Amino acid sequence: MDEMEQEKNSSFPNYYIPNNNKINIRGNYIRGGRSRGRNSYRGRFRNAPQFISSQINYYNNPSVYQPYPIYDQQLYNPYNQNNSLDKIEEYIYKHYRHLLDINEKNSNITMEINTDCKFFIIKSFSEEDIHKSMKYGVWSSSKKGNITLSNAFNSTKEKGSFVYLFFSCNGSGNFIGVAKMKSSCDFKKSFEYWTQDDKWTGLFEVEWLFIKDVPFKEFKKVIITMKDGEIKPIFFARDAQEVPYEQAKIMLNTFEKYQNFYSIFENFEFYDMRQANYEKNKSQKDKEK
């Protein structure tokens, strides 16, 4: 069945069937009325009170650059448990179709990696910045982190290998996805849409391989030695912490097999609206100058 015929027979292609390891924004468990009580996934992760609180505190911090004014956010609430699943799926299918099947395309990535590859943990202060990374295929760490990652990219490139990045957002309780570095860091470049664009200098290209929420508990047996010498589970790692090959292989294998109920796709429309609002305000200010 070709794509056009598939679209005629279904409101959405089978990208959203949970068992095929493709993008599954929430899954039929929520559509079918899965309990949202204390033990439900939604109650513990993306919409958990502690995560929402951390995001609110982050955006209300006077020291944080605010490119997307908070006063317009009532137009769309990404944390509303009553958001229509069909509405979210339709938005992603319409605007980000190129990202829909990446989980399936990379479902055997552990077969491609080797001991010459390098792996790092990425910790983002804002999920919104991860959205921008997925949208534009770029990332920037701290100055020290960019140097570490850029050196790793150059050394692995000489051997015909790659650098892989495991992304997590502070306060979320899960890893959000995995990306591969596509370039070394250009320290003269910057990106205008980070939530703190005056803080992150330098820019490098990334290719996203997995976009799915995988809870920290799935990695509790992945133990490594941290930069400070302490031995802890991987989810305690700080930004730009290198992950040894064997542990990284376990993490990638977990991403391959985990059937997600949620992903950052739930909030894409909200973050796009904030960006559009920022661009509109910026354009207006430029005209007034």
C-alpha cells in the first residue's frame, strides 16, 4: 500500500501503532482510558508536578532570557491531560513528518556502533531547547562541554566512527532521545532560539536517532564512574559526562526496545507557538527602530 492510499484509508499512517517501535506519542493505553493515578506513567514523568514546577520556576527566573513571553502561554497548555491525542498526532504528521519513523529506522543501531565510537550524556535546562535541536538539527553545550564534544568528534571521525549523545531534561525523570554528532563545534557561531541565547556560544550539527521518553528506572543497572570519581547510576551524570562503550551499548539497546507511551512531540505545537510569538514580537521591534 503506497503512502497516498494509506492516507485515504486512515486518518494517520501506522506510525502510531505502539508495537511497531515507530513514534508513539502517547499510545492506546491513554486513548483507552488508562488510569492516571499515582502509579500511572503520566503521573510520574512528563506532567508530574515536580517537572511542571521545575519548568515554571525556570521560566519565571529573572536571570533566564525570555525570548517567548509567558503571557501568551494560556493559548495552549502542553500539560493539559485532556489534550486531544488526535490533535497532537495530526500536528506532528503535518509539520514534522520527516521525524516520524526515526525510531524504526534506527532500531538496530547497536549493530552499527563499535569501540571507536564515543558516547556522552547531555543535560538540558529546558525541554524547549531540545525541541529546537530536533527542529533545526543543532546543539550547543557549555564552553567546556563544547570543547570536550568537539574533540571527541574529531578523534572519532579520524577512525570512521561517531559520537552519540543521550539527551535528558532536568526534572523530567527520563531520557528524551538520542542524537549523533554530525560536525565539530564552530565556536564562532550562535543560535538565536535557545531560551538563554546569551549563555550558549558555539554550535554543532546533530542527527536525531531516537525520540521517545524512556524512564530513568530503565537504566538503573547502568552504573559508571562519574567525573568526580563517584560510582552512580547513569541518570546522575552531569552534562558532557562520557559513557563507557559497554554501558552505552546497554543504553542504546534499551532505547531500541522500549515501547514509549510519551515523547516530547506532545509539546511541539506549544513550543512552535512560542517561537512564532517571539519572531512576531522581534519583527515588530525591528520595524520600530
